Amino acid sequence: MSHETMDHSRRECVRGTVHTNTVEGFFANLKRGTGGIYHHFGSHYLAQYLGEPDFRYNARHLTDARRTRLMLRCGSTVPA
């Protein structure tokens, strides 16, 4: 995976298939979750709270059945 940058000082936000909407969409979902579902969470569980929207975003093109199988195959990462 390559890393691309945008030159916003030149009002650039799209170059071919590279655009800022991808990261903006991810952070919008993250913000919606932290403000809407998880009103407060401790630093001990930060990885789990960030991992959940990360998984949903990366699996957004899968069917519900494939996403469920993938989630079950990966297992729980919540510390005991």
C-alpha cells in the first residue's frame, strides 16, 4: 500500500483515485461512535474502541455473512 499526500495549499483534494474523503469518512465514523455510543472509555481499552470502527471500515464492502464469519474467525481481543 502506497502513501500519498495532498497539497492543500494548492487547493488539491483529489489526484486520480487518491482523495481525502477516505480518511475523512473513517474519522467521521470514529467520531460518531465516540460521541454517540461510547461516551467515555478508559485508555486501558483504547485499542478495542479504535479497533471496532477500524474493522467495520475495512470490512465495509463485505456482505453481512462474510463480515460475521471474519469477525468470528478472528475471535475476541478484549482482555480478560
